[in-house]
Amino acid sequence: MKDVNMSDTHLTAATRFVEVNGDQFAYRRWGHTETDQPPLFFLQHFRGGMDHWDPFMTDGLAAGREVILFNGRGVASSAGAPRTRIEDMADDAAAVIRTLGIHKVDVLGFSLGGFQAQDLTRRHPDLVRKLMLLGTGPRGGNPESDPGVLEAAPRPVPTLDDFLFLFFGRSEGAKQAGHEFWERRHQRVDQDPPSSPAVIQAQIEANMYYLAKLDPKAPFAHLREIQQPTFILNGVNDVMIPTINSWHMAQNIPNAQLFIYPDAGHAAQFQYPERFLKHAVQFLGE
């Protein structure tokens, strides 16, 4: 099954659906098809849908490969009961990739999407060539987020101020970058619907289970199962998933490289889109 239009962009790619186990999963797929690069499969943050990605980022990456944006079960425009376990979300993603007729992907996961990306890679290693983990952490990682996160992140209708607090650095330059991202991500006319309260509750439950403490003698031994080349990025002060988690992943994933962007928070890739795109293209093309 292949439905890629090379003239499409983030703003024009059609929302399509693929059925897996009786539920319709929403996705958008576009980009450069005449390449030896596998498609890049995106897994999004807490409650986020396909229009929470940055068009600068998705279109920039699509210049050298296909990109596939995806909503998990019950998220935004996808049907079904939302999952309450990260490993089930990862298995759903693997099923969608296979149903689309794709045998190998690169995977990019942001925040909760990074949790899924790790489990997708560990549980279905045959599907994944390279792994990108942005603003995320390992199973059993440090859960000590800023107290303000518990108020801002689950708010029924997130505001610009919520995004600035949760995702960006504290300087005036960082805030300006946040405003520019906010404008870019609202350019598409037919936006994905917001995720339901049921998605929020299910993902909170999944997050709590994922961050539960593991064996203190070897809490990150599971990361050593990830043999794929891995790109890890965070801001120097991530208020949602403390930046130390990125260091733990870099220490324990055998073939990982770590990037820390200055004056940045949870979404360093949105604050420094040009820098991120250069680093990402180099990593994926190596």
C-alpha cells in the first residue's frame, strides 16, 4: 500500500486511514520517494496529534525521504479506545507500519512518543533502522518534573503560555522562538481534532506506569537491547522530563549520540528548527 504524493507538504498532505484490528488509524504520508532512505515514522507527545508537529521540521525532513505522521489508537482523528500501556501503543504502531506494507522505518519519537519509540524498537527490532529520541526518557527514569507541569499539561484547552512554559527556554529569544513555532503549527487549515479527555487519562496512566522504578541495581539494562544508531536530543532544562534522563539513555544505549541545546527546554527541536534539521539530516544520512 503506497499513497505518496511528492508534491504534498505538511499543509496539504491528506489525512488517510488504515484499519488494524477493527480500528481506523489516521496518518499522513508525503515526501521524497526516489531515495534509499526508509520512511521516517513520527510518534507524538502527550495528547498530541498530527498538527502538533512543526511544518519546518516535517517538510525539511521530507525533502530527503518519506515522512509519516500518525495518531495512535483513539488519539485525535484515530478511532478506538486509547491505550493505557506504552508497550501496547508501540505494538499498534508496528501493526500500522506493517499494514502499510513497509518493511523498515526510521523512527522519531518526541516525549511520550519517545517512550513508544523505545518500546517499538525493543519489541520490533526488525522494523527499525535508526532511532531518534527527542525530549524523552527511559522506562524507569527520573519523573521529577516541575510542579507547574501538573497544571499546564492536562489543561482541557492548552494555551500559548502553556506551550511556552512546557516546551521552551526562559529567555526572550526562546519565547520568540516559541511564538514562531506556534504560528507555524497553526498554518494548516484542516487541523486534526483535539484528543478527548479519555486520551488524556489513558496517557497519564501509561506515563505513570512507564516511569515506575525498576531494579535499582540495573535500572536501565533494558536500554542495552537497542542496537540501532540512536540520536538523543533535549534542552538544557526540560521541565517535563528532566534532562538527566537523556544522559541515562546516552550512557546505556550502545550506539547513541547526545545533543543538548542551550537555553532550551522540552522541545529543543522546535526552538532551534534550523539547527535540529541539520543535525537530523546528517544523522539519518550517515
